[in-house]
Amino acid sequence: MKAFQDYYPENVSHCYGCGSQNQHGHRIRTFWEGDETVTRYTPQAWETSVPGFAYGGLIASLIDCHSTGTAAAAMYRSEGREMSSQPAFRFVTGSLHVDFKKPTPIVELEIRGRVKEIKGRKVVVETTVSANGVVTARGEVVAVQMPEDFGTPR
Amino acid sequence: MKAFQDYYPENVSHCYGCGSQNQHGHRIRTFWEGDETVTRYTPQAWETSVPGFAYGGLIASLIDCHSTGTAAAAMYRSEGREMSSQPAFRFVTGSLHVDFKKPTPIVELEIRGRVKEIKGRKVVVETTVSANGVVTARGEVVAVQMPEDFGTPR
């Protein structure tokens, strides 16, 4: 099954968190499950805060890329378009908020998102991170449709 | 000169962002400059959002670890203690907020922090990330003194 990230155009597929072309990165893969979106990711042994527990910056990164992927998928859905149709939607992060509730053990994590609001070029996504069925962190991302000139010299 | 992170006890020096013992990690180093704290970090070529620009998750990670380090240093200062004195202060992240203002180019970044508030076991740190003298992201972290039993099985 193709993940949201498999539909990203090549020139925006180099993100360390979610770019399928970034050989060093996390290459997360996100899917619909009903009205929610799900990414599953197992941290590397060295992606730690203290030994055995996942690094907070990794958790923030997973929430970030999961949410921009969710924003794109939600925008296709809201327009009744297939993800393979053109022009492609791609989102960047306007703001990221994470509440760390408990230490997150290094096991397969489930990142689960829900679209809170779509407004113009902006999508707000609420996300939970769970380990062994327990929510260890909650996130909220304001994702913004990528400007055409994003990352070009000014 | 010793960085804040050089004073972390060995058992909490394995963080992917700031642990001096994590050979895979960023190993950031933070210092006082007057009443502000400064970390300088140059992203790896592959730590990208789009090619040539730094990954948002990395920026969040730098803000996170810079802020927990700042929190520890500030707590020593507020108690009039040397950072080499015992018991050691070490902080974890309660919450992390990042506003991404502009794309951040891959150059040496300056992460600069300021203590907004110290209240009991909690320190609030405001941070900017600058590239070529321009602020590209702003962060706020609520850092909480690490519980004695952090990361031990329950």
C-alpha cells in the first residue's frame, strides 16, 4: 500500500523526517485509518533521552512530519481528489507544540493524527504518540501549504 | 571551556541531542554569554527539509536540548552554586513550542536562550534560532527538574 509520502513530488522527498529519498532519515510512512492517520516507527537504540527511552526531539520530529503528511492527505480528501492527481499538495510547519506526558520507551511507537481544522492554506492537526498502548506525548501542528518558492534563493 | 553539558552526570549524558557520550547524536555545547545562553551548531548536509535548508525536527531538537541545558545552568546560578557542585541539576522537557518564521539555511546556526521564569522545579526558557544573523525560528520550553526515578522501570 502506498503511504502519503510516496505521493510527494521528488523535489520535496528529501526531508530527514519523511522524505523517501533521504537515506539517512526516518522515512516515516503514514496511512489513513478511517478519519485518523497513523504512522508506526521504532526508534533506533541511540535515539535516546536516557538509555532505553526515546529522545524528545525525535518525538517532536515524528509529530511534525506525521502532521504535515496528514495535512496534505486531508487537503486532497477535502477537495475530493486522489493523492496521485496534480498539482501536488505539500505542507510545511508553521508551528509545532508538544506536551511530553511520560517517558517514551524504545518500542514501536504509534503516532495517530486527527484533523482539527482546515482553513484556507492552513491545516491544524492534533496528534498523539503512544507506546504499548499508552499515550506518552501529545502534539499540535499548524501546517501551511508550501509556498511555490519555498527554499529558493531570495 | 567547559560547556553546560560537560557537567551532566554520566548516566544522563546519552541524550541524542546533547549527551556528550552519544556518538551518533548532535552533542550540542551550550555556554553563558552574559544573561543569555548560546549554542552554535551546523546541520549535516542530510538534515534537510528541502535540499539546502535545515529540517524542522532538527530545529525543534536544538531548541529542546539548548533549553534544558539553559534550565540547569540557570538553576545553579539562582542558587549561587558552581555547576561542578553536587547534587547535579538535570532537566527534562515538559512542553516544547516552536514557531517557524522562515526557511533555515544550512549554515552555522546560533541558538540563543533567555530564562523567562524559574518557579519551583520548573524553568521556562525562550529561544531564538538564527542563521546569518536572521531569526528563523522561535521556541519556548517548559523544562522540569528530572524526577529521581526518571527512566527507571515502574
